[in-house]
Amino acid sequence: MTNRLEKYIDDNGLVETIDAEVEKPIFRRPGYEVLPTFAELDRRLSDGLREARDKSGLTHADVAPLLGLHPIVYGRYERSETKMHVSRLIHLSELLDFSPIDLIMAAAPYRFGKSPEASERRRKLIKVVEGLPDEAVESMLSLVEAMSKLRSEDGK
């Protein structure tokens, strides 16, 4: 391993770990919970997808043809038997009217805050912002950027 790579690992708090899906050691960034395996992340994504479909009132048989899939093939996503590609996640979010970030946050909440409470606050904030009209988002962004600029000037 090069010194540059070792420095990157150290600077970013990455830890070496083993996952059953990968034959070699890998590096990950820990959060407030024990790092879930890739299989656990896939299960959480599948659970979130099933919840989104249930909320829509559609069945496997309803959703599958909208994706160009057979219901048995679609069911594999909800049972975590088939890995979901990002393009499929986006397509599903279009069909079932959810934000892709919802599933990602459900699978890896530790990536959105230093505690479960901080992650939940960020999730709530994202949901509020998603529902705002464009003018409000523009105003809010201007305000936050101004606050960030003031904060960075105070830190000098």
C-alpha cells in the first residue's frame, strides 16, 4: 500500500474489515452503529422497497410489468436475493413515488449523523426541504449559504 493511500485511510477514519461478499479485506467508514454487512444493507434496502410498494397499494404483480419484469423476478428485489443497481432504484422511486435517499437513509442511517438522533433530524430536514416550493428552497439555500460564509469568516 502506498503512503498516499495509507494517509487517505488514516485521514478519513477508514477501518479494514472483512465481508462475506468480498474475498479480500476492504475498508469502510464506521458510524455510530456496528458496520452492517453488505447482506444486511441489501436486506434493509429490500425492506424499504417493500414498505414503499405497500404504501403505494400495489402488488408484486402490479409493479413488475411497470419495470419490464416478471413478478417472480421483481420479488427477488424485495427478498434481497437480487442486488439493486442504482438505475433500478431510481426507476423504482419514479414508479412508487419515493425519494431514493429514503431507501439509502433506511439502509445506512449512520452515514447521515453521528448518532441515531442526529440522523433522524437530518432525515426530517430532508423530507421538509423536499416538500418546499422552489422559491422557498432558493431562499433557504441563500440563507444557509450566508450563514456558512459568516461561520467560516468567524473561524479565521
